[in-house]
Amino acid sequence: MATDVWGVLDERQRLSWEFAPFERVGPLEFGMTHEQAEEAVDGVLETALRDGSSGSETRADFWLADRLDARFSGPAVTVYYDRSIGLAGVAVNALRGPQVTLGGIGLVGQVPSRLEDRFTDYAETHEKDVQYSQCADPCSPQLGLVLRAQRAGDLVLSRPVMVAEAWADRCWDTTEGCIPRQEWKTFEW
């Protein structure tokens, strides 16, 4: 069976996770070690790749355990660790990642312009600032959330990146923020 690099899970197929700013993304808590993160997602996600360090960060990719299917390629979740704080960033794949919600708003696999409107309304209601990255991604450092975009064939869907409080300052800044450059280059999977 051929690999469908653009295969997008529908909402019924996605895991359901909630985002609690600066605390957790689903079962993944900011500050965890990689071993603790693996244990937290055991049976649901499996580590497929763990990169060596680049500076003070390490990256790991998690794949859906029950959907290691040849029709789909790419990880469901990419996590970033900072040596000084542990789990510091979580990026959710727009095509096959869990549906992560914030205040009832689905952040994953959405049409970016529609999500941006809902996100800015949410931010205003909760008195949070919205900034924009050099790539025009909406972000709230007060929530530790960047709403990036990811290609799905001829479509572009939302790929949220949620960060620990230590990484929130300048999280919209693609050159001076803490989110690794590798994440800013992720547009396809």
C-alpha cells in the first residue's frame, strides 16, 4: 500500500487532548523528562525518533501507536526538551496529531484564517495579547501558544506549538525565541 503523505485524520480518528497553558498538553506536562513523557503516552503514542542535542535542546517524535499504518507518514507529536527545564515545547501535527483544545477551541488541523479569528476573540476575552511571528503565525506569549501552519497537499492546516513558561517570552520570534529553528522550518510532513 502506498504512503499518503497528505493523509489527514478526521476528527473522529484523533485523540482528544486539552491544553492548560504552562502546565500540560494532554498527558504531557511541561518539565517532564523524556522517560516520563514516554510513560505518560504509553499505549497511545510511541517514540519513533529521538534526535541528539543541538545546543541546549533535544527533539523527539511520537507516532500514533495504534495507527502505525503504511498509508500515513510523519509523527503525530513532536516534543522539544530543554536541558534546564525538561519538556519545554509540544508541536502537534496538523494531519495526524491529537485534537488539542483550549477553551473549547480545536487548535489542530483547522483552517488557519478561521482559527485565527476564534483565537483572537479568545485572547481578547481573556485579556491576552496576540503577536505575530515573522511567518505571520498568530501567537500569545501569555498563553505559550503559537498557531503555525502545515501543508496538507493543496491545503494548509493549523499546527499549534505550545511552550513552557520559560520559553514563552518571544515565542513568536523565529530568530531570537527559544522554539528551535527546526520547528519553524516544518511546513510539510
